[in-house]
Amino acid sequence: MQQIPYPENSFDAAININLLHLVDDPIRMLNEIMRILVPDGHLFIADLRRSLLGYVEDEIRSALTIPEAKSIRRK
């Protein structure tokens, strides 16, 4: 996700589901997604939120808290 093999302005929309909390550098990933989107393209992100289920499911344990997700959005 940090070097997507498509030229700039290749897509009208991108969908990112349950990946944001797994990558080492989410800002780099988001910048790369924005690179391949056309101007005024749409990016849809849905991701897990850390909760008590994290005690039984590793993926949820590593999920972002709401403040963590908001801090990425601001960068």
C-alpha cells in the first residue's frame, strides 16, 4: 500500500477497509492512495475501533482508537 503500481490520477474512487491500523506508516499509505485518485476523487475508509473484543481477537487489539484515527486525519 505504500507504493501502488498505478500512475497518478488513475481512479475515481478508492476503498480502504480494515487496513489503516495494520500498516506501519498510515500517512504514507494515505498519500499514495491520494496520488492515484483523480482530483476530486473519493476515498472511503472503514476501519476497526479498539474495544473489549481485543482481548479475544488480535486484529481488534491492534485497531486504532478514535483519537488515534483523528490524529492521522489531521496530518
